[in-house]
Amino acid sequence: MKIILCVKQVPDTSDIKWTENNTIQREGLESIINPYDIYAIETALKLKKAYDNIEITALTMGPFQAKEMLKKTIALGVDTGILLSDKKFAAADTYATGKTIGIAIKEKFSDFDLIICGQFAIDGDTAQTGPSIANTLNIPQVTYVKEILAYESNTITVKRELDDGTEIVKVKLPALICVLKDFYEPTRAKINGIKKAQNTKIETYGFEDLGLNPEEVGLKGSPTYVSKAFRPEPRGNNCEFLKNLVQLVEKIQICIGDKND
């Protein structure tokens, strides 16, 4: 099975800067791996440990500094890393991002079996990029996946988490899944993995490598537009943190007493 693992660098939320188009300025910004993508990585690695002939390629779209993130995934057990990077890709919304990644997969990695994404990204929280990739590739998708239960022949069986319970779904490959948080301990990089990451070349593809239309990518290819971006102002300094339920009950009793007086 050939797995494409879609991962994303997200900005440190304490140091966000905005462009003139009200999009996040990512160049030179301190970044981390999107937390939900860590669980996507773990999902792929669990498959690799459980089954033979699993090959994992981590793919991201972003600035050149994202190569370091891809190397971290290789240190954990991913086989190779691919970076989509071009100034023309900048300021893309989820639609343009999904389309760019989908076309890159179609052009360069068309023999994939499974695409794994994190369900959300903390810099947008829209949960749209994974489904957009699946739509571009015209493949089935399963969202809100909690666990892959089985892989056999050309299908996988997954457990989804819904508002009113769980659902078991069997889907034919190739397909895309978006995974939720789980409670297992994340894999830690070992010395051999770190050495491999240092020696692995990260392939990079730009706009011209993918045969894209300039009107389909980046800001030009984005049908949504952010009219205003700002940090919420604090609503006052009267906030008090309580350590436990007892303190909460005492505080409520005091408030009731004050009103009765």
C-alpha cells in the first residue's frame, strides 16, 4: 500500500502577522506541526507496523522552511517527503490548497492507495482541505475517522466518530480519510530515524512543475476572501480562575448572598 500523508505547518498562535490581503504571513514565522496531523502520522505508522509493504510519503504545501517538518516525519518512520512550494501558491484558501495538492498527487503520485489527513488545522479549523483534495481526485472520502480497524486487499475498514455515536465504514481504495485525535502516545524519533532524515532529500515541486493554471492557485484561485483579521480584545480584568468544584460552589454561595443582601 502506498500512503500519502498530508501534513501542514501551522504558525505559533502567539506570533501571528497578517499580510495586506488579511492572510497569515508564513515566511519566517515560528511554526509547528498541526496537532491533528500528528495523529494522521500515527495512523500511517500504525499501518506500517501492522502490515507488510507499506510505503509512506509525507506531502505538504508551504514555504521552504517546511522541509524541516518533513524531515521530522521521516525521523519518525515516514519513508519520503515532498514539498509543494512556490510564491504563486501563497495566500491560498482551502479550495485552492485542496486543488493544488490534488493536482500534484494526480500528476506526480497517481499510483497511491490511501491519503491520510488530519481532520482540522488549528490555523483555520474549517476541515475543508481534505475533502477538497478528494473532490479534485474524484475518490471516496471518510471524515472524522477515529481508527483504522482493518486493511485487506483493496479496502480499509474504519471507525468514525459521530455526534450521536460511532459508525463502522468499509471503503474501497484509493480513498482519502481525515482523522481525529486519539489517546495513544505519539511515536518518538530514534537515532537511526534522525540519521535517515538528515540524509534524505526532500523533493520540491513548484508551479511550473505541475502544469497549473495561474488563475487556479494561490490568492487568484481562492473564491473566499478575508475582509478583516484581528485579535479579540480582552473583555476586562475581572476574570478569576478557580482550582476545583469546591471553590466554585463557595463562589456561587457568596454571589447569592450578595444578591440577597
